[in-house]
Amino acid sequence: MRFSPAVIFAFGLLLCGASLASAQHRLALQGNGKLAIVDRDGKIEWEMKWGGIHDLHVLPNGNFLVQQGAAKVAEIDVKKKEVVWSYDSAKSNGNEGKRIEVHAFQPLADGGMMIAESGAQRIIEIDRSGKLLREIKMKVEHPNAHTDTRLARKLDNGNYLVCHEGDGFLREYDATGKIVWEYDVPLFGKEPKGGHGPESWGDKCFSAVRLPSGNTLIATGNGHSVLEVTPEKEVVWKVEQKELPNITLAWVTTLEVLKNGNYLIGNCHAGKGQPLLIELEPKTKKVVWTFDQFDTFGNDVSNTKALD
């Protein structure tokens, strides 16, 4: 049986539509004063009032772990829309009277919590009662409670991978606090320029992911890029500000490596008409999906989490 060109064209459109639909994601995110879950059709299925955040986790029980104010970590019961646990770094374990901000935390497999405390220049691990179990001092060359750190993660090897926003450095610490690897995020020969949008320029890295290869994927913040760096500090892959069709990268924030191998990239402060989130196939740098809800979530969506 032979099909006419029109039928073949229509069938192709159907295939494209199916591919795009399968690429869509159910998301958790915060913006415009609300924490929300957005379904695969882009509709809000759950929301509650909540201020700005710099980190976001979804626990096995479905609850959210988020920043609350400047220095608290809070667990939200999604069904009840209420805080069921919190820890205030500004008032606990020796920080009373200090200016403390928390921009990174991580639930641990043993039930404890890792918290990076900006202002105290330390990583701590606590149990759910708030008892201090471990303290690791960090190297910070430009101390500031707002910029000592952005995202930090405890790795499978027990080390800690920390984005030092103010220093423009990514540092890996072992359990004793010794720096075992660090990377100076490059400016690529340009002079730093202030601001938060596409017009700014800098090395204020926001997040990093250690890949199975041993390389490290880095979201460079106002460097408007994502870099893949080897242990020897060689850049072997990158995507730059204007490289993707019709997309301008601004403050590049969260990174997720999806099960399909694609990268989910946060694009904060990019302005109206630009996606808040981009799914990229790394080998071809093909954009397979974008999320753009500027009117709903505004210009400061720094954190997202794929829920599918």
C-alpha cells in the first residue's frame, strides 16, 4: 500500500507530537511567592504560599524539604500543606548571634541531614533532633553570609562537593575538611560585570553534579553556561549563553541528569520569553523540551525538581 505525501506528512506530525508529549515533565518549583507542583500539561496541581529558596528536595514520603527564610531548613507535608519539621541554623549549634544563611542541604541515607552554613563557613551533619554529628570547616576566600555557598552535595564516596559562589570556586572536601579537588570557574578572558540577567558576567557557580565518568558538570551561575570538567580540570564539553536556538542563558542554576541521560538546566533571571527550564540532549545539544511560565512563576525560579 502506498501513501500520498500529505498522509506521510500528517503521520510525521503525529510522531513529532508524541515525542514532544513524552518529553514533558511533572515538576516541583518555587516562584512568585508560591511553592508548586506542575503537571505534565503545565497546569498547577498543587501550591502553597512560600518565599524564595535556593535548594529543593523531595523525600521518599512525598514531602518537600526546602529553605525557609534565610537560615531554616523545613520539611513540608504536601498533603496537609504544613511544616512538620524544621531546623534553624541561625540559632543552633554555636551560631547564636552570627549572621547565617542556608542555601544548601541534603537528606542523608542514615536519616540525618547535611547543611552548608554560609556565614559560619562550615558543613554540618545533624540528626532529626538537631544534634550535631559532624562539622567540616570550609575554605572561603571572600566571606559573606549570602555568597559563601550555593548548592553543596555529599557524594557517594563520602566527600562534599561545594559551590562557593563568592569565590567562583568549586571545592571537594573529604570527611576531615581537607580539599581533595577544586576548580576555579573561568571567566574566559572577560571582565566581571554586575547584575543578575543575561547582561551580567561572572563565575558565581550555583550547582555541580559528579558524573559516573568522574567528570563534573557545573552550572556557572552568571557565567551563563554549563561546563563538563575532567579531574584534570580540562573542559571537555560546554553549552554557552547563545548556543541553543532562540534561547539565552542567564543565571544558570540547578542541574539534573535524567534517567534518559538528558540534562535538565535551570535558567533563572532570563526575562520574559525565555524558558525557566531546558531539557538538553548532551551529545547533540538538541533541546528536547522547555518550560516557560514567566507569567505564573516570575523571573527568579532558581530551583526545580523533576518528579517523574
